[in-house]
Amino acid sequence: MTTRSGVGGALAQADATTEPRSPARVVPADDSGAPTAGHFRYQHQVAAAHCLNMAKNGRVVAVVCEWHADFALQYDDDSWVLVSVKHRESAALSFAKLFEEGGLALLFDSWIGLDRRVAVRLCTNAEFSTSKSPISAKSIEQLCGDADQLMSLPPTDKMCSAVAWAVLKAAATQQLDNLPPVEKVPPSTAWENPAGLPDGMLEAARSFLGVLRIERFPPKRYVRDHVVRNYVHPLLGGLNRDTRTADECYDRLMKVVENASRDNDGRPLDPLERLGTPGALSLAGKLDERVRRRTITRDQVLDCMTVAHTNSVPVLPAGRRPPRAAGGRDLIRKLTDGEVGPDDREQALDLRDLWHDSWPRIATGFPQDLQVQYALEQDIMNLVRSLRLELAGADHFGTRLMAALHERLTVDALKSTPALPLHDYHLAGFAYELSDRCRFEFRVPGAAS
């Protein structure tokens, strides 16, 4: 690992004729992440998303936790990406804080220490300030963001100069071993001027921006649902597996990520290997074991996606009978007008109570819940319309309509499987709630009220 005494070679472009040093063969300068990783659930959730991408896309062959960064991605061509995860609950990141607190200075240092042979990625929920100080943090996000934000223009000399000074300022207060010392960092208003930068620092900043990508994730309260909906569900669907097991699959994967991030390096993976394999106790052997301990493979992820599940979900998510829900008078009036008997009216009220009690417990609070509810409403109303046409003129119309709803309104019959664990009885309860909202009646079509 390059230290401050040998910075010049690190800042210069790596010699393409030399043998590349794989990140798996280099000891991280700061390896304190693993002992404290239990505090970083958000980091584990973002790592889980990348594990799921690995299982879906195939180019990534391994995710290595707490290695040179929060985690690292190894590709099938042995290229690597170091990933830093930062959660922020306070104000938007300014340009300087993007490097000091946002993780970019540490990523820059790790990138230099690995001879600039890796790409780097910042995953964050933080907002980026548009204030120019001297340039805006937002401009870095636009330059290095995802496909929707990525700018096609190369970074300017002024931007590269500001990045270089921001990194050096962060190095003055953080332990960054691969950056050159400077006598004085000018005030941020002068950072667009490269005069005084160490040799090679300006071009290093330019190269760094070329391999940096910034990926947005939602804040803590939404990230679980984000990963389940946008990563676990598509993977399960592509594997033709039951998407209703998504939460259980996610929880299994999180245990794998947490274990790979834990400080277990003092315990050998295979004690017999150390006894029977010459070189297992060598520095290279121990390093290889540390990497293997922290590595998550595609097969491990796919194993987490195999969860046995029954064909139905619990009727009572709360494990008790639901209390009587407010309202329901309009539903009783409509059923009475349709000459539905008192026992059937009571069942309709029970199922409406079930819907009111279950939906808040089933729903995640994420915006997609509204999409699920809206799609259910359309499917129910389409079915009601068809049934009213089929049953027109039949005796006991209201009771027949109620019976047909119970028979044909099922989760399996919906146009698309809802992303939430719903039972057929929940759908019937929602149908009665829609009737209570005056969306449909149980009288013979055309009959006077």
C-alpha cells in the first residue's frame, strides 16, 4: 500500500505494463469497518440490493463486504468497484462536505492506494446542494449520477481543481494514507485555481471523476420496501418463484450480508484446512481466507431466494378477530335494497371489518401501496360490471351477486399478482368497502330505489 512517502507514483497514472494488483490481494489500509458493521443496517440493505443485482444480471461474480470500502463488487473480467454507502438525515451536502462527510475523499484515497485500477461508487440518500462553493455538489451528482442524470460533457479543469483541493482539505482532518501532504489548503473560494496542487493531483481528480458513479437510494424508513419491491420481486419473478415469499427471502439475504460484514477474522473458516494445507497460515493464505469470509456469491443469493410458502397468506394478520369498523350503513342499505338476508348482510360487514383491520397491517406505507389499492379497485369494479350483466333478470339478484363475488374474486384471478400478501377474503372485504362508498349496489340493474 502506498504511503505519504511514495505519493508521486500513486498519483501518476498506473503503469499499464506492470502486473495489476487485485483488490483481493491487498490488505485494506483501514479495516475497522468489520468490527463496527453491526451499526450499519442501512449499509447492509444497500449491499443486499447489489447482491440481488448480481444474481439477476450475472456480470458481478462476488460482493465482498467491508473490503477497502463498505463493500466491493468483483466482475467476471476481474475488474472491481469499491462502494461507499452514506445515509444522511440533515441538510443537503455542500461541495466540501460531499468529500469530508459524504465519503468521496476516502473513496479517492482507496482508489489511489489500489493504483487507480478500480472504479468507485457512492450510494446515498443525501440531497446535493446547488450552492456554488466554489462549484456545487449537485454538479458532481449530475456528472457522475445514474443514466437519467449523467452529463456527457467531460469535467472542466476548474471542477477537477476544486475536487483535488476538497480531497486535500479532507485529508488534513482524516487519516488518508495515500495522499500527499500540503502546507496549506487555500479557502474554498480559490479552489478553482490549480496553482499549488501537488504534481499529478489535477489529472488524478479528472480520472477519479471518470470512474465515479453516484447512485440514489431512499432513506432508512423506505429502503427495505425499496429493495424488496425493486430487487427481490423482479428476481423472484424471473426465477418463476412465488413473489409472496419476498419478505422472507429478503430477511434471509440480510443475515448473509450481516454475517459477511461481521468481524469473524479470528475464527478460521476450516480449522482442518489450516492443519492440512501448507501455506494456509502464510500471509497470502490468511488474506485469501479473510476475503472468502467476507464474500457473497451468486449461489448464496439464489439460495436465499428459495423459501417454501403455502398457497395462501394468513387471513388475520393481527392474529385476532377484527373489531367493528366505523361506517357500513350505506353497505347495509344497499344489501337490504337488494333483498339480501340478515345472515349474509352480517357476513358482508365482517369481511369489511377484516379489510379495515388488515390493510394498515399489510400495507408498507410506501407510495406503491396506492398503486396496489387502485389496481384492486379497478379489477373489482370490472368483475362487478360483468356479474351484473350475467345475472340481470335472475331471481334473488343481490344474493347471487354476493355469492358470485365470493366465488370469482380471488387473488389468483387478478390480472396481476399484488405485491402485498392479500387473502381472497381481504379482496371480498375491499369489495364491500367499495359498495359502502357507493361504487356499486346489489339491486337488480334498472330497478327503482
